[in-house]
Amino acid sequence: MDVIEHPIVFELFGILPVRDTVVYTWITMGAIIAIVLILKVVKPNLLEYILELIIGIIDDAMDVDDLHPYIPLLGSLMVFTLTANLISIVPGMKSPTSDLNTTIALALIVVLSVHVYGMIKKGIWAYLKDFASPIFMFPIELIGQFSRTLSLSMRLFGNILSGDLIVAIVFSIIPYLLPIAMTAVTMISGVLQAFVLTTLAALFISSAVEINEEDSKMKADGKKTRIKELFNRKFRKEKINGESRP
């Protein structure tokens, strides 16, 4: 079936095959840029409302003090996934997210970003120490990271592909009113999948950058203790020097 197949459209530089999924991804990216530029000129208030809506969704999913470092990634992820899921309603277009390669790429971006943000927030050594603490949990953590990537990619891929397949099958059997209703269901599913992917990504990043309150308190108490020891040492030294003077 045409929904499942992803033929080669052309070869780049004569050696790199470019499949239709890549072309549809480029079209999706171009559509996003064009829509943003048009809204910026025609309806700037609507563009601002959409931005506030995306920030609100990310803010509800994350428990962090400063949200700004994570908005570009999570906002872009949500906008691209939403547009890619819904673009199949345009005649002649296919959803890039109906290809497993696209969903795996998105999942890898999320998983790698989780570790990058965690290392930036906690430091490389502290993050790796928490990641493999205790040490015998390290293999289990690796399996967990692999399963997380697989679940993110397969969930999005399966839902979008199944929606496109159902619409295509129903349209081939009953080519009138029922496919329109199925298209509406597919659109709702696409919106939900974009929301779920973004929310999960926000939760994963939030858990990676979260600093344990008890550890922070211990570090703060340790810092206060060190300052107090230095003060007492200096005070004793000054007292000894004062007593030794004639």
C-alpha cells in the first residue's frame, strides 16, 4: 500500500538516496516557516497566543525554576510533530511520522537532550554518578534508556500509521461521508500524539535536571560548616597571636 511504502524520489549527489519521507519532512518544515511568517504579519496576536499555549503545556509538565532553556527544543518538537501528524489530510501528502525512521530520529533527539540538559544542570561527573548509582544499576539504566527510545518511537509511529491506514482502507471501500469522519478522528489522534510526545519529553528532561532537595540541603549545610570551621580557625589563630604579644 502507498501509505506503507516509502520509495526513493531522487538521489542527492548521485550517491545518497532521498525517500519520499524526507521530501515530506522538508515540505512540513517549509509549511511551518511559511505559516509563522504569515501569522507574524497578519495575526501577531494569534501567534503570541499559540506561543503562550505551548509554553503553558510545557510549564504544566515540568517542575523547574527556569523554563527558558527548554522552550526552544520542546516547543519546536511539539510544533513539528503536530504539523507532521496532520499534514496527511492534505491530498497527495503523507505524514513523515508514519515512517519509523522519523519517529526514531525524534525519540533519539529527546533521549539525548535529556542527558545533555542533565549534564549542563548537574555537571558531567555528578550526572553520571547519579545515573550509575549504585553501580550494579548501570546495565538496567542502559536497558531503560533503550526501551524509552523504542517506546517513544513506536508509540508515535504506530498511532499515525494506523490512522492513515484506516482512512485509506475506508476510503477505498466507502469513498464518501465515512472517510471524512475517520479523517477527523485521525486529526484528533495526531493532536493527542503530539501532546503526549511533548509532555513525555518534558517529564524526562525535568527528571534529569531535578536536583534532590536533600542532597542540596546537605551540600548547603556542608558549605556552612566549612565556612564556620574556617572562621573558628581564623579566630583561634588571631587569639593565639594576641596572647603571644608582650
